[in-house]
Amino acid sequence: MDPVVFVKLLLVGHFENITSDRKLLELANLHLGIRSFLGYKLEQSLPWHSTLSRTRQRIPVSVFETCFTHVVGLCVNKGLVSGHTQVVDSAYIKANASMSRLKPKPVIWSSDENRTTLGKPSTPRLTTTADRLQHIHRFHGNIQKATPNKSGQLLSNLTHYSPTDTDARIAFKTGKPRQLAYMTSVSVDAAKHVITHIQAGSADRRDSRNLLPIVDTTQDRLKRFGIVMSNIVADAGYSSGENYEYLENRGLNGFIPPHGKYKDDRSDFTYDITSDSYICSQGKRLAFDRLVVDKQGNPKKRYLARASDCKGCPLSEQCKGKKAKEKRLHHTYYKACYERMMKRLSSRFGKRMMRIRSATVEPVLGSLINYYGLRQINTRSRETAAKVMYVAAMAYNLKKYLRFTPVEQGGMVIALPIPDHFYCILIYFCNSHLSYVM
């Protein structure tokens, strides 16, 4: 298949919100406008739908990314991209796999990656810890006790996989059923809502883990066109101390509200920045002890009070408990980054940035899902899902590019002839006031 015809067919599919290659070729055979766009005459036969699918599989994802970057460059040259403020968000895209076909992972304790056999991925191995697996079984048992008359099982990415599409992951949101999906992450320019980056990720991966590659790729792409990025706006799902510190090291202003689990202050304890310690309500000091790492792998700073100070305190048992000898406090290693972020968000400019976030990226994701063929990924594997997302973003940006009309500066001036009687009055006025003008 001609590569130009291949790209045009994919764009037509996303313009028409068609996710099936078979339906796309049926429409192209009947639509004279699409035939003219593809360069086919009325008597010529279009390629088969299977040829379109095989061509998509054989072309590497780097070619799709290059085409997407070229379209972003067209938008930059036309003045659609300012670049200084980028808004990041993500959404789940349904995969081409069924929840009813899930199978349990075999119990093979190994941390090795999935091996391939004859070019095909093998069965994913169960790599979770024994404690985590025991917790899942306990939770499953509680569900069966609560509803003994209902048949069901707890489906988790740690214990189950899809043999149809091994890259698809179980995704769920509060109040919605679980589904096999991919995660699409986008970076949108705040000026004219042009998509500057899009990527396909695993649905079981946190948003905060995806922010750094999104920022790096978007910044590198904009630098090719001489655009400097300065502001990054995202929701609380992308918050983490590592992300805050990384953005500051890159010279970027982040506007990402902290997660609900973060506590900026402690009741009855005051933090002293100069000495890096806490002071309790009784005036006793809790000095910095050492760095610790919790079960999730997050670094924290531990502060301890003296056992002699807690021994004679009237609030000893209420404060530290009966078994502990001294009071202990923990806070995140990136406390200073959190405080600077909260101060930036509380400013007038920070509140404006958060309003821009909801009005910028959410309509773009809604348009991609509802009108540009991203309601469901009909291909399989994460790589081909990324190809579909690139083409959908290209179609969205091209429609922006074609509809944009730059506003010209200044206005039109029309010279009209002066009436004869008005001309005489003007000459008389100028002659009579000549002395004042001089």
C-alpha cells in the first residue's frame, strides 16, 4: 500500500469516528469525496481492510511519532502553539479484550521479565510478594462471606491476565465497573488547545509515574521549533515529591495540587525550619533522627523525642501510646517542595492556572474519545495502541490547523470625498485660527 494512501485512510477513519478497518473501507468505496482525497478514480478498487491492518502492524511506531511531530510543527508555524503553558491529563481507553476471558497467573516466583517463544509473548508470571497475595486472598474471602449467594471473584492485575491482549490491564474507577484498558496521556497547549504530546501507557500505572517522561518528550519536541516551556499544570493524580523536585531542577513552574494524603502540619506540633525539628505543645524538641523508606518505597524523615522528656510528660500516653518509649514523627523528604507548591497554588496566578486546566485538557480528551475514534482500541498490544493514539491526535490537530484563521492587526481605512460646503467651512476655520496654531 502507498504510504500516503495509508496515512490518509487512517486520518479519514478518525475524522469519521470509525474504529473498524472493515467499515472504513466500506465507507471509502461509497464516498466520492474520500476517493478523491485518496487519489482513486471511480473504477479503481481500494485496498483490502486486511492490507490496512497488516501495514499498521509492520510500520514502526517511530514513523507515527514523526508524522505527529510534523503536524505539531505545522500548528507552530501557523501560530497555534504558544508553548509556555502545557496541561497534562490522562484517561482510560477500552482495550480489545474481554473481562470474561481472564485467566489466573501461574504461581512462579520470579522477578524476570516475560520471555517470548517463537515471537509470541509467553504467559505472564506471578511476580507479587507472598504477603500481597495473602492480602488479596483474605480480601476475596471477605467478599464471599458478605455475599455468599452471589458468584464472583476478585480480579486484579497481580493475579490475572488477558490471554487475548497481554498488554491490557484491569482498570477501574469509583462507581464504574472494571474493564481491560490502556491509559492515554496527553499534553495540551493552553493557547489554542493543540495536542503537543500523546502516549499509550499501562492502565495499572499511577499518573505520577508518567509525568516525567511526558514532560521530557514534550519539552524536547517544542525545543525543535524554538519554543520554551515554562509552566506545567496537572491534577492531584500527578503529585509526588519526586515530580516537584524534578520540575524545579528543570526550571519549570509546576501547578499540581498535593494528594489528599499529604499533611502540611501536625496538631500540637510546630516545625522549626532552621533546626529541622518539631516542638511539641509542652515545649519539648523532636530532633531529626534518620531517613527511612516506607512500604511503598517513599523516603521519609523520622524525628524522635528524648525518652526522658516523654517520661515525665502529663500527656505521655495520649501522645505516644502505652508501649512506645518516645514520641516519633514522620514527614516526607520533599516537605520543602510541597510547601513551595502549595504557596504557588494559593496565589492568584496559581488559581488561574487550575481554572485553565479544567477548561483546556478535559474537553480535548472528551473530543478524542467521543469524536476521534478513541472510545475503544480495536488493535492489540501497547505498541499498536500507541499508533492509533498518534493518528487520532494528528486528526485533532489537523482540524485545528484547517479551521484556524489568524487575526490581522489594524483595520481598513476608506477615503471619502469631502462635500463642497464642508470644504469651504473647513478652510475658513483654519484661516481664522491660524494665529492660535502658530
